[in-house]
Amino acid sequence: LAMPCGQILSGFISDSRLDHSGDGWQAAYGPILVLCLLALPAIVFSLMIPRTPAGVAEPLTAKLAVRHFHQLADLWQDRVLRRTSFGIAFFWGFAGFINLWSIGVAKELTDGGPGFGSMSSRFMIAASLGMAGGFGAASLLMKRRIELGWVPVAGIAMTSFTLLLAVPHPASTVFLVLLALTAFCAAVFLTPLNAYFQDRCPAGRRGELLAAANLQDCLAGVVVVATLYLLSAARTALDDPWWLGP
């Protein structure tokens, strides 16, 4: 909750300071200075942590560097866990896509100037409220047991609302409502998968399998960034069809 709130407030603060100074660097200077000052107490408190004996660190080798991927191979050997982890990775990839895409939309509408931060924050508010509501609703729906039946229902709803996002203007209230509903359904989609994955993992290997699933989530984020880059490049090529000649 603290992280989305910080991101939301940063957009409005940035726009407000940009209106007064007219300089993006000056608009960012004040908040960065405040953040640096707030970090000082954390450094002081860290010096009060009691020292403990250093553990035995395994030397960094090529084998150690790729061991994480071996855990991923172990995860994929279990068909149920593999499919469940794919669903979880899809959620994180989808959430990352919506987040980066909404920032791109805000930049497109404002040309990256005044109003960009506020519009990005409005998108973040809609997505954050929708996701928080979805997690709350999922916890009530699955209070007594893990119900995987909600996964396809939420997945279909999430896909439908995503397609509907292409209809209204991004600056309209309807767009924000659809964005919130998309995030709501995405949260309901994730909750049973996440709970089932942790419950299904063997107790003796839960840490390794969770680490492998987290690696998979990160790889999904890489795919999302690459996809957005390719879409941007395709749009530039279509706007300027150099291959057709003069």
C-alpha cells in the first residue's frame, strides 16, 4: 500500500512543482532531497543492529550462477505446479504491462509535459483501488478453502475488460472504471493460484520452488518490456513506412 501511495503522490507533486518552476529538474530536486533526508534515520538505526557471526559463503562459480535456472527445471517437472506457476507469471507480466502501458498513454496524451504526472497518478489510483478490492473480495470468496474455479471466471472477465479499454478515451471516467475493473479481476485471478501453489509445494522444497517461480515472474517482466519495445518500434515503422520508398 505504501509503494502505490508513493507513486500516486509523486505524480501530483511533480505536476505541481513543474507548474511553479517550469523546469523538470527543479521539480524533481525537492522531492529527491526530502527522500535523501528521510533515509538518514534508517542508516542510523541500522548501526544499532547487533552484530552476528558471518556465515560461510559459497564461492561464486559458473555453476552457482546457473543453479537458479536448474530450480526452474525442477519446478517444470511437476505438471500441476508448472501450470500454476505459468498463471502466476502471467499475472505479473500482465500487471507490469498495464503499468508501463498506462504511463505510455499518459505521455502520449500530455506529450510528457504538464499534466503527465497527474494523469499517470489517476491511472495508478484506478488500478490500485481495483487490485486492492480484488484481493479483498478474493479473501472473502475463499475464506474456507482454495477455490480454483474462480481462476477461469476471473481470467475471462479480465480479458473482456482489457479489450473494452480500447473503446473509451483514456482521459474519460469510463476508462478509469474499466481499468479498475480489469485490476479487480486480475487480483481475483491471482489469489487462488498463489495460495494453491504455496499449499501444493512439498514442505522440504517449498523455498526452492518459490524461488524458481519468482525467477519465472521476473522473466515474464522481461518479456513484457520486450513486447512493449516491439510494439513501439512497429508503430514507428507504420507511421513512417520507410520500406515503401519515397
